[in-house]
Amino acid sequence: MNQNLRALVIGVVGAAITLSSYSQTLISPTQCVTVGLLVLMFALIVREGFISL
């Protein structure tokens, strides 16, 4: 799997976490949005090549 596809998969997971913030009850919506945005930032870092997976 190339670097762009890995970043896409990570980004989709981050988007799913962010969008599920109001439909889940495990953690608060604010924490869920924060975690989702951090995952999206991680995907951007992978996409730009600063971290290689």
C-alpha cells in the first residue's frame, strides 16, 4: 500500500471519528471531535511524507 493510500485510509478513519461525535456515548463530543481532528492531522503528516509508515 503506497503512502497516499495509507493517508487516505487514516483520513477516512479520522473523519468517521469526527462525524460520530454526537451519536456515541463513550466519550464527550468535544473529546471525540478533538481526537478525530488529531487523526486527520496525522493523516496529513503521513501524506506530506514527514512520517513514513
